[in-house]
Amino acid sequence: QGETFFFNPNNFSGFNEEGFRALAFDTSTPEFFPIKGQAVFRMDEDGRLLSSFNINTSGVSNVEGAVFVDGELYIAEAGGDTIRKALIPQPTVSLDDDPIGMATDGTNLYILTEGTPVDKILKVVANTGALVTSFGDGGAADAPGKETEGIALHNGSLYAVTNDPITVEICDQFGC
């Protein structure tokens, strides 16, 4: 009971083996990062393998802990009694061009679209369709998860409803 299982949908044999020594969760993507030796695995919330990579710093061994702080991965390494900041490859970001929700402030449209690793909210000028690049990262901000279903604007605040856990989030120009 209380166990978390990760699996590789392309290779069921042997992936659920024991030996993971650390586990971190990045709320910004949202993804798990289990670590075994120098191998770091990127897993979605359903436990599916998205990608993997190796820690390429010589002398790193016996990773015993990991945590994300402000989007940065830190690893605790027992072999050298150190804590190190790890640079990890960013996931591929993609957007779908079919809107799944919209809101307006009278001047701008906020358009919710499917995205990877999380859904995205775009801000465009209503009468020209121009992307407002000062919003989010180049005009797109992260929605609160992968199952965002709708957005609304009220009293200057943008709200998003998601089914990741069922919540209503308040968003700003940097995301939810």
C-alpha cells in the first residue's frame, strides 16, 4: 500500500525493478523525477516514462535525495557529502491550435489550448489577433495542469478550472 509505480509503455520487462534512491516532483511541469544511480527518469503523473538522461558530472555517486526549488533540481549525494544543483533537459513544449476555452477583458482574448507538458493560455489583442508577447513566455503562460477545462476573467483576475485535481486556480501573466 502507498507504493508508486513507474512504467515504460514501450518496454514492460524489468522497468519496475527496485533501486530508485531519490524522487522529486516538479510542480511546474508537473512531472516526477525518480533517480537510480546516475540515471534520472522523467515521468508523467500517471507514471509513464517520458524521457531519461544521465547525470554527467564525474564524481557524483550515491544520490540519496532530490527536490525541486523554484524550478531547479537539487540532488543530495552521499558519496561526496554534497548537495548539487542539476541542470536538466527541458521537456518538449507543444501547443494545439484548437482552443478549448476563452475569456476576454474587452481588449484582449485569453485563449486556453491543449499543450505539453501542461496546457497553455495565450493572450491576443481582440481586434487584431496579435499575440501579446509580454504575457507569459512570449505570449503563452502555463495553465495549472494537463486537464485544464475552462478559463474566466473576473475583476482583473484570470481563473482556470482544472481536473488534474479538481480546482479553480487564479492565474497571472506568468501562469497559474
